[in-house]
Amino acid sequence: MTKQGLFTIRGACPKDMPLCARIWCAEKQRFPWPEAGEIHDFYRQIEGETLFVAEYSGTVVGFISVYTPDSFIHHLFVQHEYGRLGIGSALLCHALQWFPKPMTLKCVTWNRSACLFYQRNGWKKTTTWADENPPYHVFTFS
């Protein structure tokens, strides 16, 4: 567990999953994702992954999920109203302490603010898959 001022980063437990699913669905609906985010999709997508949550005043407000065999960050979501508090950066930093490097993640090209966020946190854009739907960048942290 990591204490970061007003919020705490800790390993997720089963009671956190419904809150993580709601965050995932809400944030997927805020952006033009090619697929809608349904609750059952969340559980299918995180199967076999390691999750850490960010807790603010006793409530889960964000999470990161990592596909452990590849040190691949599959999801990083923070509730919109808790953005710009350093929660996303703290979740990234926490994951970097737990998994071997290099770590990788994908970010859709149209999400410029997220791409800049990863670069500000030391991640390097290593590849772009422009022919995919949606197109995405691969970022690596060595």
C-alpha cells in the first residue's frame, strides 16, 4: 500500500470490482470508443490481470490493471472528477514498482491528453499502429 497525501494506492480486492467496473464504463462513455463499455465486458477484460486501486476519502476513484506475463498495462482509469490530482501518475508509479521492465501499454492516437500524460510520466512512444481500428500508439517504460 502506498499513501500519497489524500489518496492511497493498494491492491484491489473483490469488493472493489463493482466500483472499478462503474469507473470503466463511465469513462468509456465519455469518449468515442469503438465499443461501448458494458459491465460484463469489464470483467471479461480484466480476467487474469493484477489490479491496484486508488482510494480517495475511503472511496475507489481509479484503478490500473496489468497483464502480468507481459508487464502490459491494459487499463488505467480515474474518475473524471478526480482528475489532475496525481492519481493516475501514482497508479503508474505503483505498477512500475511491482512488475519487471520494460512495461508497455497502448493508447489510442486520438486521446492526445492521455498520450501527453504518459510522456510526462517518462513513457516513450515506440510504435504506432495506424492501420488498426482504432489506431493506437505503443508506449514503453524501460
